[in-house]
Amino acid sequence: MRIGILGGTGPAGSALGSRLASVGYDVVIGSRSAERAAAVCSELVARYPEIVTRLSGGDNAAAAEGDVVVVATPWDSAATTVRENSEALQGKVLVSMANALVRVTGEFQPLLPPRGSVAAHIQAAAPRSRVVAALHHLPAKELGHLGAPIDSDVLICSDDRESVRIVSEIVERIPGCRPLDAGQLSNATAIEAFTAVLLQLNVRYKTRVALKLSGFHSPRTHAE
Ligand SMILES: NC(=O)c1ccc[n+]([C@@H]2O[C@H](COP(=O)([O-])OP(=O)(O)OC[C@H]3O[C@@H](n4cnc5c(N)ncnc54)[C@H](OP(=O)(O)O)[C@@H]3O)[C@@H](O)[C@H]2O)c1
């Protein structure tokens, strides 16, 4: 499977890209500038030479050619970036990891994007794509540290059950991550907004928290 990352040159996209390459996916880091994407790939490969055959860089149009595509731009450019590539994204699983947040006098606060969440906004921009909201709470630093597992649950929601299953399988390959089927895309509002709480906890306790829920009785936690 080939995974493209729109806006993959930032901390989140490059960390995700190198992590997914390290667990066997072919990854295309996308950017508004193919040169910038190539430079970011070179830096990642210099740090982790073992991913050299799996990681490449290109413009966002090249990333949109992936079988599964992740949107890793800032929240307020996510829908525009998706709209620009909507033809290539038709029928594909399109993962939104963007959080609409603002920091006001040191405090993280959630914003309400058009349609209630970034994911819903993206779904409206690319109505023929199968939008999945996921990965919002994974900190880029830990995600990009390939030597260590990330002990975290990953909440995944979509209006398309098969897409939740596909993204769950990808998440399951990341050492330490447990995918959880969190229902319909409408739940993206709560998932995205909750990121502000986690970031505030990081500030308050001078750490980087991860999400871990208890109470599951079945080892299968995602859509069959
Ligand atoms: N950082 C984290 O720990 C983390 C964790 C989970 C989720 N997230 C979410 O993941 C997303 C990316 O986070 P990040 O920290 O990597 O963000 P970022 O560095 O601010 O942006 C990521 C990339 O988006 C592209 N971009 C910036 N402005 C753009 C615009 N106006 N139009 C189109 N593309 C633009 C840039 O790539 P080019 O200039 O190369 O095009 C940039 O490198 C955010 O929505 C964030 O909420 C972040």
C-alpha cells in the first residue's frame, strides 16, 4: 500500500511518514514545493537510513496519488488543499489528522471549524472521498522517534466502516498503538477538540501525555 501525506513536510506529517515507512508502507511526503519535500525526505533518511527505499517526496499532487492519503496541513488550509486535489482523491480513504486549535495567553483552546470539525469540512470539500478522522492525539516527537513504541490509543471515526477498518490496520502496525473505532464522522468534533485538553495537560504537567482508555473486554477493538 502506498500512503501519501498532504503537507507532509511539517513535524506531524514527516514523523508519520517516517514511522509508516519504518513499518513497511511506501510513503510519499507531499508539499506545495517538491524541492522542500525532497529535502525533508533526505533529512529523514539521513537519520533513519533503513527507510530509504520506502520514503519519497513530491508535490501534494504526487502525494494525492497514494492509495490512502493523509491530510497533515494546518487545519485552516486542509479543505483548500483537499479541494485542489479532489479529482485524484475520489473514492480514496482520506485521513484527517488536523486539529483546529488556538493558543490564547498560554492556553490551548479548540475552535469550531465550518461543519463542526476539520474532518467534516474536508468531507464537504471532497464529497467522493471516504474521509476518516484519526491520529489527532499522537505527538509528532514520539511518532518520529522510530526506535521507540508509542503507548497510545488512536480514536478513529468515519461514516464509512470499511475505511475505519483500513485505517485501523495501518495504526495497528505502529508499535504500541491501539486503534479504536469511535463511530461516525460526527464524533470528529469531540476528538479534535479534545486535543486542546491533552496539550493543556502537557503544559500543566510539563510532559507529553498519551490517550489510553480502559474497560475493553474484547481484544478486537475496531470494525471487523
Ligand atoms: N505536531 C503534532 O504533534 C501534531 C500531532 C497530531 C496532529 N497534528 C495536526 O497535524 C497537522 C500538521 O501539524 P504540523 O505541526 O506538522 O503543522 P505545520 O508544520 O504547521 O504544517 C504542516 C505542513 O503544511 C503545509 N502548509 C502550511 N501552510 C499551508 C497552507 N497555507 N496551505 C497548504 N499547505 C500548508 C506546510 O508544508 P509545505 O510548506 O511544504 O507545503 C507545512 O510543512 C495540524 O493540523 C495539526 O493540528 C499535529
